[in-house]
Amino acid sequence: MEKFYRLTEIARILRVSPLTVRRWVDEGKLKAFHPEGTRLYRVPESSLKEFVGDEWWEELFASRAEEVAQARRARRRRKSSET
């Protein structure tokens, strides 16, 4: 199953503003869709890989994606322990 990213996740990974990512989507540079019943965008990993290019993806993206995922998990653990 393919992984999907939120625009804010992509912004953190690429170290740009979420508004920049939204502009790329609006301009058609980055392919995204709205899941049914929501207005939020999701970007398939294949579209993100195509956008950044294979070489950059292999060298840099994999490590940043893992950093973002770990940070997200840590925030969720902190929130759940506070409640």
C-alpha cells in the first residue's frame, strides 16, 4: 500500500513553508488529492518522489522522512501521556 503525506509533512521534510507546498499543488507541480469527506490534501509518495527526483529522493529524503515520522510519534506519545 502506498504511503500518503500531508502538506505540512512535506513542508517539514523539504524545509519550506506549507504555503509553498500548497502553491506547488495549486500550480499542478505536485500532484495531490482530497480524500472523500475532507478538504485536506494528501500527496502520494510516488508523486512526491517524481516531484523531487530520484537522485534527491534516495540521498536525502529517506532520512528526513524518518525524522519527521519519529517526531510525530513522539508528540503523539506526549499528548496521550498527558491525558
